[in-house]
Amino acid sequence: MNTVTEVNEPYDLVVRSRRTVLPTGERAAAVAVRHGVIAAIGALDAPFAAAEEVDLGDVALLPGLVDTHVHVNEPGRTEWEGFASATRAAAAGGVTTLIDMPLNSLPPTTEPYALAVKRKTAAGQCFVDVGFWGGAVPGNLPQLRPLHERGVFGFKCFTCDSGVPEFPPLTPRQMREAFAEIAMLGGLVAVHAEDPDALGEPRGADFAAFAASRPPDAERAAVQRVIRLVEETGVRAHILHLSAAACLEPIADAQRDGLPVTAETCPHYLTLAPEDVPGVTGTSFKCCPPIRDKANREELWGALTDGVISCVVSDHSPCTPQLKRGDFRTAWGGISSLQIALPVMWTAAASRGHGLDAVARWMAEEPAALAGLDARKGRIAVGHDADLVAFAADRTFMVDPDRLRHRHPVTPYAGRTLSGVVRATWVRGVLVDDGTPRGELLTRVRP
């Protein structure tokens, strides 16, 4: 157990659990908090004096999740989502830190003025801690350094149409220029990797036609292009929302060669399958890239277990219900799962023999490391922010869309029975409720 030098004042908070998920595994422990930071970790019955004490018994204590892939959409498309609603949903799902994507808001976060607008909009609304990605788009190469200096956590780009006109994709030449500039900054580039030449229009209205229009080879070709650019420029690159197992071999080869390439996947790619989609109107299942078959899904689980895929994040991509109507040719492609990503993952992981420590690694520790927040987020460890989650891992519930906190209760998990209920969430040692939003706005370098 870890502890720090005692001082002559009580702790602000002590949380005890027989199932505390530490970096070394799950064990009985008491976690003591002072001034928003984990100050000591001791045995379950450690005599820590505190202003407040919580005994969770057999309810697990997890590190707060870090979700590095969230589309908040505010300002500009606040009718889709917003900082207040998204961060309430995050806290209800055990997410204590999220990094907001640069597109779907207006203006997109592609230059310093837009970042300032977004930070001003978010201020005072957030129930969890929030950071921001910058964007790399045609024509904004001179803006990358100023954005980096203002603390964005990296730069997202697309190799294909993003779905919104104000965030166009980079051409291969523009990608190389952006990668080279970001490498010079020591930054991170995150890539939506699908080859536009391999994409087409769906030849029907159903899910099968949509999935066929975005084949696995489109992902593999784009991932291989990213890897070549990493070799040329030395940039650190992260593959977003990996869905196709066809990409695993080139990523694993790049990692074995020592190239700085990482990858994430999402709960929907690890738990859903085409057989789950209820006909032409099951557009709550539509996302880009698409959900793939069960054999592909099991290969993703293998890569996650082996570490080729390091992170599991939500890619929370909400929109208005109107944009989800119609069929798979016209509906918006995005899945909203910020609030239920943890139980979705725990249900599937436990059925495969994984423990809570593995889920915490995939959804807290590794995303924190990706964002450079691992010195303060993602683990229950002395000196880290006291971002904690009480998680009743053995309790089950049925997903009721009306109980979701994000703005529009549209979800492909409606009616599913899941394991794991979030009982409480603390951000920097303060219990999150629906009262005062106390989340901080984060920058890449801590002030």
C-alpha cells in the first residue's frame, strides 16, 4: 500500500471498499483524500481520520474513467448535445474526464479563436473535467502551433468526408504537411482512417448495404497510409474508433518496429453485431466506420487483450432524433453511449473472464496516458486527482432511454440487460450531483 507523510489534520474524505481497483489489481483498501488529491492508500481498516467517510462494502471503487473521444457539439449545434448534458451523462457513467472533439461544434476547433470560444462556452457548465482536441483541416497548417501552445491535447484529422462541411478531410499531401508540423511540436495526431477511394454510396436502405459501402479494406488502406507517414515524419499517431480487424496486423507490425502508433476501439464494436440491428429503421446502430461481424469482433477483443488496441472510448456522437430517422442511407452516423459505456464494457469483459482491473486499464489508465494526463488521472494512486467511482459490479439493470442524461435518449442498447451500476462519482474528491458543476477545463500542460 502507498501512503504519504502524515500531517496534523484529518483527511477530507476516506472511501473504503473490499474491491478497490488499484494499478496492481483489485484488493480491499481505504483511499484517503486531501485537497482533491489522493493522499494515502491503506488497508481496509486503516485508521484514517476524515471529515467524511464512505464505506462501500462490496461495491467496487474504480478510478474515474477518461474518455478521450466525445463530441459535445457546443457551441453551434447545442441542440445535438451540450457541455451540461454531456458532462452530467459522463458523471452518471463514471467518466470523470473527457476530451472534446473539434468538429460538430460551430466554429470547429481549428484555430485559437474557436478554442477560446469553446472554452468560454464550457466554463461553468461542466460536471466533470474537460479538455479539448484541436483539428487539422485544409488551410489551417499555420494554426497548429498556436493551438498546441494553448494546450489542446492533440489534433484530429479525417482521411475521408467528416459528415460536416466545415471540417473537410486532408489530402495525402496535406496529411504529410500536418504530420510533419505536429511532429515538430512533439504533438499527437488522431486520425479517422478510412480511404475515400474505397468508400461508396449504399446500394440499399438497410444496414448490410451501408456496411458494404464502408468495407474493412477502406480502414486498412488508410491505416497503412498513416503508418507510412509516421515512418516519414516521426509523428505520434493514434487510430480512432478502429472497427476492422483487417487493420490489426499492420498496427501490430508498426508497434513491433517501435513506431509511435496506437489505436482505440469503442464499446459498440466490441459488443454489437449486424444481427442485432432491427431492420431498415434501426439507425441507432449506424456509425462510421460500421459495426462488423462477430468473428471480427472477437479479433478486436484479442487485440485489446494483447495490447495492440490500448484504449476503449465511447466516440459519443449524438444528434437530434430527427437526424437519426429514415434509413441507413440518410441517417446521421453516430452512437451515443457516454453514460453506459462502462456497464456495456463490463458486461462483455466479465463474460470473457476479464476483471475490473482490465476494464479500468482500457477505459481510464490508457486513455489518460494517451492524452498525457497519466500523472494525475486514470489510476487510484497517491498524488493523483481523487477521481473515483463507486461501481456495483454485480448489480444488473435494463437500459431505459428515458433515464439517460445526454440530451437525446437515442441508443442501440435500449432494452438490454447490463451488469454494473454506477452508485457515485467523485471528481477531485467532491461527489458529483445535479447541483453545482465543478468540473475544470484542462490544458495539455497543467498550469
